[in-house]
Amino acid sequence: MTKKKRKKPAKRNTATRKSAPKDGSARSERVRLFHETPFGKIYHGDSLRLLNQEMKPESADLLVMSPPFGLVRKKAYGNVDADQYLQWFRPFGEAFRRVLKPRGSLVIDIGGAWIPGQPTRSLYHFELLLMLCRELGFHLAQEFFWWNPSKIPSPAEWVTVRRIRVKDAVNCIWWLSPSPWPKSSNRRVAVPYSDSMKHLLKKGHQANGVRPSGHDISEKFSRDHGSAIPPNLIAVPNTESNSYYLRYCRAMGLSPHPARFPSAIPEYFIRMLTDIGDTVVDPFAGSCVTGEVAERLKRNWTCCDLVEEYLHGALARFDKPDSGAPVQRTVSPMGFSGSGKSFYRVHHPGSLWEVNTSDFLQEDGGQTRPQSVGKNHAELDPTKE
Ligand SMILES: C[S@@+](CC[C@H](N)C(=O)[O-])C[C@H]1O[C@@H](n2cnc3c(N)ncnc32)[C@H](O)[C@@H]1O
């Protein structure tokens, strides 16, 4: 497939650029194909229209997104108020159900919000989760927490002026599916063993491995599987400051997208929940980080955004001079320099991504137990009464 020919856009006046309307409407306009790559397509327009009118039912393996949050302080692309959020999101939720394969996954990165004028939090993202599960029949496969250690303290009034709240540095990521058994493998996102685990593996079986909880960890956990199962805490800073994307936007006179997620967020879920050749969709694509990752991982993908300027910037991701080169990652564990025992080290989720690539996902989402289950685990099958 050949790339669409593209002209350098004229320097833009951001005051007159088309931005998303507050209520996410603009639903009368058609979506149009904006750009194509060997694996993906970028559409400009309302993704609700794309999902309902252009996409076939049960055609997507993974919908991964960072929708506009119900933030109190409005962002340039027009967030809806927290209390209107559910109403705005419901038709998207219905459309997601329609286009997802039965064992596909819906992954939503969603930040929290403060209630205006008082130091308390909105419940809108929890209400969203309840709506998706209770009204639209999604199952919560697991909740994740994305810790961004580089988040600045806000709102200043509560955090830095009155010092009565702490920095809000964690986004919720809801992983949902139409099935209780979405296809997935935690092997794809395994991380290196911690130093204490390496020590345990070296020392081998301990006579008394009983935890305060009563769990006997002596034998089961002293087997070396080559890597550790990660927790549902993803530690990635959001500190991009001199990327090709940003330099390209500067050179073209485009405003960079103000709320990009780091590529490790979609990459984590694309790796864990899809195989090569599967279909990934980001309906709130912004600068098309999801498309860039999916292209590199050879997944078919579709991205869509309402704001054309963001898509012009996104083109940087698909004609980089270094396209195809391995991604350089900082993979050192996050944040802690202390050597005392009270510190925990959180691995960058990508520490082993280049090695955890081989196995295929179980089509039945793990409903069939592996043959090789050990004696200790065999008695513990939670699906048997
Ligand atoms: C939080 S941003 C996503 C940023 C993106 N993850 C990235 O890393 O660049 C949300 C995006 O949703 C877009 N959006 C809002 N309503 C939309 C709709 N109905 N259809 C398509 N895009 C929409 C906004 O224009 C905005 O770019």
C-alpha cells in the first residue's frame, strides 16, 4: 500500500483551528480517511460514526484509548464536565460492545478529577466503570494503575498552598471485556526478578516459608521461571520533551497534542492482549501513539480523532527517518535510590519486552487450564466448586 501524498501544512492559527465541541458531538459530519500505512488507517472525524457506520461488528481485538477526561479545568480539545460524562460516554460504550470480538478487550486510561471548590474527588471514572459493567454487560478483567512519577503537584491550592492533599500521580486503567475470558498472556509483560527474589531462588527451598497470611511460599515460589509476573501497577514517567514528534510539530508550526500518553501504556496492552495480525483501535487517538506502537508490532490498526491538527502532527510518527529501528527504552527500575529494606523497586514495564514475544495467546482466554499445572495448583482450580 502506498502512503498518501502530503503537503507541508501552512503555519496554523490555533485560535481558529477546529477543536472538538464540548459535548463531543459534531456527529453529522462524515469521517474521512486521512492517512494510510502498511498496517493502519487514520480517520478524521467523530469516532462514534466510524465505529457505528464504518466498522463491522465483532471486528476488533483490542480497543485501547485515553478518552477526554471529565476534568474540571478544561483542556484545549474540549473536555465535557464530569457530571455529563456518563451521558456522553454511553453511546461510545455501546459502539465498543458492537465492534469488539467476544474475547476482545477494552482498555480505558482515565484520570481522576477534583470537585470544583473543595478538596474532594469526583467519582466519575468509577461511575463510568459501573455503567460499562452493569448497563452494558462488560466484565472487569482487571483494574490497573498507571503511576506517572513525573506528575506535577496539583491542584496547587490543596497540594502546595494548604498542604492538605498529596500529589495525584496515578491514572486508573480499566481493562474490560465482553467475556470473563478475554485472550491474554501475562508472559508477554513479565519483568525481571527483584533482587530479593533472585536471592530466594539462589538460596532455594527454605524450611519455613510461611508468610504472616499463612501462605506457605517455600516450594512453589522458589522455582525459577526466568521472569517475574508484573503487578497491576505500571510505572512510566510522561516526560517526552525532545522527540521526533515534538520537533516535527515545531518545524511544521503545529501545536503538539497536550495530553499524549507515553507509548509504554498502549504497548503494554497491545502486547499482553493481541497477537501479530490482530486489530487494534484507538477511537480517541490524538497524536496516534497507539497507531505508532501497533505499526511497529505488526498489528492492524485504526486511529480516529476529531481534531485535524492533531492528525497532521501524528504523521510524524509514520515517516520518521529512523522508522523500523529498535526502540530505545530506559528500563531501569523506577524511582528509588534507597538501599534500605523498606524500599520497593518497580520495573519499567518494558524491561523484557524484547524477549517475551514468542508464545501465542490462548483463544479461549485461559478457560482451559494448562496440562502442566503443578500438584500444588491442581487442587486450587477456582472454576471448580
Ligand atoms: C486524551 S486525548 C488522547 C491523546 C492520545 N492518547 C495521544 O497520546 O495522543 C483525547 C482525544 O480524543 C479526541 N476526541 C474527543 N471526542 C472525540 C470523538 N467524538 N471522536 C474522535 N475523537 C475525539 C480529542 O480531540 C483528543 O485528541
